[in-house]
Amino acid sequence: MFLPLTLGLLHACEPDHVAAVTGVSLDGRQSAWRVGLWFGLSHMVAVAVLALLSLTLGRALAGDAVFVWLDRAAWSLVLLLGCWNLAAALGWRALPSAHAHAHRHGALVHDHPHATGFSHRFHHGVAWLGAFFGLGGVRGFTTLMREHGFQGLGSFAGALLLFGLGIVAAFMALSWGAGWMANRVPRRALFAASGLGNLVVGAWLLLK
């Protein structure tokens, strides 16, 4: 029963997924976990749609070569994200910065932290990124269904739900951790480490 959940957690912890979701969670917001939520939900939806189509049609929608190129495109995005974060570390673009607004409730005055450069457009961008990374993930889910005997719509839906919950939970934990680090590590050092890490991961996956 818990095999799909475990495999969802492991799937989300693949190097390219970790590099992508942490790389876009570094602006120091208290709600950085929402980045992982949007990334994970869109990732899950992309896997679900393609897997449902495969189940309905009774065959794979595309050959392995297509998924190989989708993976390569995702790894190239990891490289680009590494360059983007390195540009921030080197001062070639503005770093996202947290600021606070004072709020008064009667005699009590306190600050609410906010982050600049964050909007609904950012949420949408993260969601599209998660969905794109999910296009390659359908291969792993359909392999799980085939090799472990999940048959019928009920088994499929249950396995898909657990697989998706594992993905979303892992991405939320990763983005929360990146946001936590962003509030405790010098910002330029953090973006430099993230950028270099993404470059290493992306290059290794493309060249292996």
C-alpha cells in the first residue's frame, strides 16, 4: 500500500528535482513551503494526465526516446537556473530581499516579514516548471503500475494519489528547508552554492 508513497518521496528527491525546487525557494519567505506545494501539485497533475491517457489508450503515449529528450530539456533548465542564481550571487542581477512592515493592533505593534519580487506570476512560473519536470516522471509511474500488478481504475487512482502525496510532501519539505536556510545563511553565499550545485547536477546528468 505504501510502496507508491515511498516511490513518490524518492522520485521527488532525484538530483534534478532537488536542484530545481530548492533553487527557486531562496528568497527567504516564511511561506517558502508554498513553492514546493505549487511545484509538487503541478508535477502530480502532469503525471496523472499522461498516466490516465496511457491507461485509457492501453499503451504508452510516446517512446522512450521522447522521454529521454524531455529529461534532457529538464536538465538543461537546471543548468539555466544555476546560471540565474550565480548571476544573483555575483551581483549581475538584483537579489530578492526580505523586508518588514509594521502593523498595529491596539497597543501592540509588530512586524510582518515580506519578500520582494514575489507574486502570483511567480506561483504560475513555479507551477509550469513543476509540470514540465512531471512530463518525464510519468514513465516511472507507469513502470510502477506494470511491475507491481496495480490493475483497474481503483488501484490506479489509489496508487496515483499516494505517489502524488509523496511527491508533494517531499517538495514542500525541500522548499521549506531552502527558505529556512535563506534566513540564516548570507544571501550571496547561498545563491552561489545553489547556482554551483545546479550547474554540477545539470552538467552531470547531461553528460553521464
